[in-house]
Amino acid sequence: MVFKKEDFKKVLLSKPKLIIGKNGITDEFVAHLNTLFKKNKIIKVKALKSITKETPLKELGKEISQRTQSHLIDMRGRSLILSKHAS
């Protein structure tokens, strides 16, 4: 299942569904993200400034995509856009 360009734009302009806090990527975070993937094709995740000082956003995105078996579609600012299916 491939998402449409309109779906991507809608998610890009919406508020994030999940925020990475100072604790980083925990097991609870991954479990919640997997739950959200059951309802949504594409999810926007935002990282707080405090976590991006410790770990670069690119590394956070790679770790999230590996732990959730998802695809990192886009990174803008401190936001990540992830999809369970390849674009």
C-alpha cells in the first residue's frame, strides 16, 4: 500500500502525533508508535530541543525506523515523518 502525495502534505501540515522527550526512544514510545501505525499510514513525530542536543535527529530517525520496521520519509527541523510502507 502506497500513500498519496495529498496524505503526505496533510501530515506535514498537521500537529505531531508523538513527541520524543528527554528520555529518548523508550520501549513505551516504540509500542505507542506501533499502535499509531495501525490507525495511520503516515505519522509525524517531533523531537524536543533537549534530546536533539544529545543525539542528532538523523540518528533518532534511523533508530525509530529500525525499531518499528518503518520508513523515514522526511526530516524537517526537529520533525520526522514516518510511514509503515515504502513511498
